[in-house]
Amino acid sequence: MSETPDSAVRTYIGSHRAAFLDDLAEWLRIPSVSAQPEHAADVRRSAEWLAAKLRDTGFPTTEVWPTDGAPAVFAEWPADDPQAPTVLVYGHHDVQPAAREDGWDSDPFEPVIREGRLYARGAADDKGQVFFHTLGIRAHLAATGRTAPAVHLKLLVEGEEESGSPHFRALVEQHADRLAADAVIVSDTGMWSANTPTVCTGMRGLAECEILLHGPDQDIHSGSFGGAVPNPATEAARLVAALHDQHARVAIPGFYDGITDLTDRERALFAELPFDEEEWLRTAKSAGTHGERGYTTLERIWARPTAEVNGIGGGYQGPGSKTIIPSSAMVKLSFRLVAGQDPDHIEKAVRAWAADRLPNGIRYEITFGAATRPCLTPLDHPALQSVVRAMGRAFQQPIRFTREGGSGPAADLQDVLGAPVLFLGISIPSDGWHAPNEKVELDLLLKGVETAAYLWGDLGENWRDAH
């Protein structure tokens, strides 16, 4: 009996599993730690290794792109059909610092397999999830008899994600014509759990600032001058107290302008997830939930904007008392943003809010860092539906939906290229990103391979109007 397309994919993956894992282990041995200058050569070696492996995979174009920091890797494989959609896959090849003395059970840069899990720094974040595309594209070709993928396929694998992607947007802007795509697939994310495969549909953006407040030119006596001049520490506390209303809603005028509200369907889909709030609280090392009234915990961390105090200080911090009015104080704030919010608008709103609340006699400076825009793909987007169908074939069960509460450079791709961002990741929370004993579940890694093998054909067949 002849094989079905799905069984052909699985047969190919099974016969090439050992070689795939050997290659991945070789890549994982390269300590491409972008945050540590002594590993700069290793980050470059990692980029060159990946470029060579992508050439071996069959990509006719592979290039190492320099930046003012660490290099990125670009690869391209055109479809035979000039009308096929163009898809750009994003990931990163740099990793977090790691050392055996941090609590690892084995050398973090000497991969080991124990009980069906591959342990190494970068196994899940993000080398494993980048590398499954190499076997996925070969399985796609083998099962369909094609000599080129069903879509124009591009890869961009950066080398500074673990250092905040400081040069990423400039790189995307510089090569925007080469990176042009109808959709972006981000393989630097995860699923709800091994038993509940999910697709992420969006990430929040981020704006952050530091507010420095200055009162007297030096610390002064609180008995001689207290109550007669403004106190910058008091004003810092008042700013923080004014950040939210009694319902935990951000009280900065204009903060919610333009946001995309959750739909009833999205709220229902979130509610279907097997969320254990008590277990979540244990992970959060917290005693109780708190947040904007009218929203569940998942809705608050995935789909609502926030304002958080990251630091506050001023005045005497030593033992005992020192009865002064301090000369200065500071507040550090961060704002997680959802679809429809613009970081530039948020900056203007915060500046106007602070100016309106601070009294005469307080000089202040507000400094904003680089912002990240939010991204969100509608549930009915045809490219998202292709991802869902491909995952459903691989996992052979219904696929549910999540969002990410954090932020990342994927939004720069959406912003510069004007393409929807989709997420394809197979990592699970227990994989321990950034922690000792990071690992990836091998069964799930191969499900990622299988999903990628199905995805390109599904997009090519069902998204003919992408252009």
C-alpha cells in the first residue's frame, strides 16, 4: 500500500532523525553567547556554521550579514512558481550565558540526551527551534517530489536577540528589499504544554522610561525647610500613586487610545485553556492575583496594556534616620502595549501626565529607551489558518490559541516589512529558557519538523492571493 503524504513525511523524518540530532548537537557546542565579549568569535562561528548548513540543506542563497554587533544569517530558496507567496522565518542563533557552576547537571555546551530530552544551552531557545526548519524543508520536498519549496522561503537568524537586539531594526531597514515577505513565521516561542499544543497570535509591545526629579540643590534639614519646599521623594511617590485608578486601570490620560479590544471569541478561546491559577501563582512566587477589573489573569497578561513601577528611590537609605529633604529621587516605569497602541503616543502621554502632576520647584527629566511595538494576527488570517492546520496534522489533535505577555523583535519585522507575524514554536514551559539545564523534548522537536514540512505546501495551496 502506498504511503499517504503525512506518512511519507513521518517516514522521511524518522530515517533522518539521528543525523539531524547529530548536526544540532554540533551547533549547540558553539557557545554563541552574545552578551559576553569574549564569545564574539563564537557568535560569528555560529553564524558561519549555520550558513554552511543551510547551503547543505539546499538553500541556493546563504549569506552572513554583519551588523555593528553580532552577525545575522540570511538564506533564500525561491519557489518554482513565481506567484507563490513569500514567507520569512525568523529566529536567533545567540544564546544566554551558561556555566556548569550555575547549577547545570552537565556541561551546558556539551549536549546530552536523557530520557527523551536534549539538554544544552540553546536546545529550545532558540537553536533547536531554528534548526527544525532544515529537516522540515527536506521532508516537504521528499514527500511532494518538489525540487523547490511551495513558497518563496527566506530565513533571517539574528545574533543579538539575547542582548536586546540593539542593531536588529537597522538591519531589517537596511535589507528591507531582500527581506520583503507576505508573512513572517517566528520560531522563537512556545506552546501551552506538551499535551495542549497551541499557536501564539500576538505579543505585547514595550515602552520604558526613567524619571529623575530634582528639588533642592543638596539635601537639606527637614526641620528648617520641611513643609515649605517641595520634596522630590514625596513627588515620586505621588506619581507612582497616581499611575492607576482604584480599579487597577492605568490613569494616564490617552493611554488606552486606539487599542484593539479582545473579541468574545478570543476570550472564549483563552477560557478553554487548562489554566490552574494556583499553580501559576506558585510559579509567580506570589500570594494573590491583582489587576485591571473585569479581566481574567490570562487576559491581563496577554491582551491588556499595563504600567509597572520597576524601581523607585530617593533620599537616605542607610541604617537609622537622617532627617532630610533629599535633593533628588527617581522612578523607573515600563508599559506593556497591545495592538493599536503606538509607543510614540504613549511617550507623549506620559510626558504630559508627569508635567501636569509635578509642582513648581521640582525640576525633572524623563528619558525613554528604545520601544518595541505590539503585534497581533487576527484569528481568521489565512496564513494563521495554515499554521493551525499544519500543527493539527503533526500533533493529530485540535490546536488552541495563546498570546505572549512579553515583547520581542518580531514587531520590528511587522513594522518595517508590513507583513503579518505568525508564531510557530514547540517549546514548553518546563524547557527552562535562560535557566540551568535548559532542554527540549525530542518528540516535540520532531513535531516542529513535521509541522514545517506541512506548512509550506498548505500556504502554497491555500494562500494564492497573498500578493
